[in-house]
Amino acid sequence: MRAVVFERYGEPAEVREVADPEPAEHGVVVRVEATGLCRSDWHGWQGHDPDIALPHVPGHELAGVVEAVGARVTGWRAGDRVTVPFVCACGSCPACAAGDQQVCERQTQPGFTHWGSFAHYVALDHADVNLVAVPDGMSQATAASLGCRFATAYRAVVQRGRVAAGEWVAVHGCGGVGLSAVMIAAAAGARVVAVDVSPAALALARRFGAAEGVNASAVRDPAEAVRDLTGGGAHLSLDALGAPATCGASVNGLRRRGRHVQVGLLPSPTGTTPVPMARAVALELELLGSHGMAAHSYPPMLELVRAGVLRPDLLVTSTIGLDTAPSALAAMDTARGAGVTVIEPWS
């Protein structure tokens, strides 16, 4: 098969022929019809994930058709249209038994713990626990955007953030996760303040329901701007980018007893990120992490998509082929596009 491969962190990836994957007894091989280009892929390429072994094929946000099925798989067969959370759970550890597959103790992640979906085919583990059927009428490009960014944003806003109608929600970073969070929070009846350095991203955020926008590069203090716009601070704030500055601004922009949800990964040579804990103590803030969403939690989200309340298809603003993926991956940190870019490996 053809796949995007990198041999060294931060150095150019290339498209080459590699061996086709084989399914594990509990797994499947999926023919990849669409896969999202996500900032997490960029982090992996930069060497920020200790699970990656070189050489490596990135890609974790995918949809496609089951091609081959392992001997112990009972719920899926060749030809099924599927997507998958980026965290593939084992289904048997204590966390999985409690329903918390997104923090599985023995999780695997395509594109991180093993080769991913920037390829014609990808192997996925524990299929009966992790696969999600793609609804009839949903495009593969839309389905691919669900597995990481949209599902991650849904859980961060609804389940971890406990959004409520009428609340102010601040979203720091309006890439794929952030725009998804804007759409989901607005659909829940919240008033959203979108924060980004890109006018194009802020324009999309307003299109998807943001009531206010803050250009972080044009104000002295983005957190202060959020507090001013919301009459004292956001009830709920998300760092959807993953940087010390956006994490700090998210916490500092909260009102008393507000809730911060960290969604974006926070790379650091020392493994730590400064957080304004004095403010967290004084205002009794909640500081929460959110890590994807388990497959069993998809139905309520998919029902809102089916009903047209949520429109993840509108977030897909660019579609590229496999040959363009290496350069697009390299450009993610210096020329972040607005919306979601989807790779179609067979185009």
C-alpha cells in the first residue's frame, strides 16, 4: 500500500510503498476512505509523543470500509462502513469495565502506538469495543472528522464541561477542535466567545454560532477581553489549541467557580506547563482534562448530527490527496488553516 512515512522527527515525511497491515485476532483492517489532518499528528511528527517508534505512519482520525476481520471479531464484517475513536480501548481493564474507555489502561492509538491512517489501509485493535458504524447518508469525510476533533470537543463541552444554556463559553483556538466546540456549545444554548489570532478562523467561529470574537494578537490580554465581554468571565472555558499562553488565558478568563477544560496537547521540554493556580484557588475554579470519547458515547452525538442540530460536515474546508499530505503536515504550525483538512488516500 501507499502511506505517508517519516524516518526522523521534524524532518520531511514522504509517500512510499509499505507492507499492507494484517488484522489482529480481535481487530480489523480498514480501507481508509478519509482521514483528518490534525494538530495531534503534527505533535507526533515533532517527537512530542513517547509512544511513537520510527519509522512511522501518522494519522488517527479516520473513516472507511472494513477490509479484513480477525478471527475473534463478532460484531463486524467486511464491507461495513466505520469510524473509530482515536483511543482504541482494550475492553477488559478496570477503566473499561467502568465505561471509561477513553482512558483505557492498555489503550492503543492509530498513528501513535502503531502505524496510522495516512495510508491506504490501517489496522485497528479490539474492533468489537471500538468501531462505530457510519450512519447512512453521512459522507466518509464527515465521519472522519468525528473520531478525534468533533467527538473530543463534544465530550469536552457536554460531558466534562457540563455546558448549560445561557452560560458564557470561551473557546481558545479555533482550529478543528475549537470550531467543533463553538458549534456544540452554541447548539446547547450557550453564548460563545471565540479566541484566535486568525481573522479567518474567527469568521468561521461566528458562522458556527459564536456570539463574540477576540483576536488574541490585537489585544493586550485575551483573558481580560473575555472577562470584559462576558461581564466577569466565562462559566466554561476550553484551551482547544494546546499552548502555555492559551492554557493560561483560558484559566484567567474564567469567573468565580468557572470550569477550565484542557483539550489541546501541551508540549514542553520539561513536561510541565505553568498554570495560574493562585487564581484557581481564590476563585474555586475547576481544572479538567478531556481525552477523546469512548465509542459507546457516540449515539447522542450522532443523533444530533442526524437531526441537523450539529453540522460537522461544514467544518471540512479542504480535501487533499495523499501526495500533498507531507507538506500539509509540515505547514500546520506556521500556516494553520481554518477548519478541517481531510486526506482522501485513494484520490
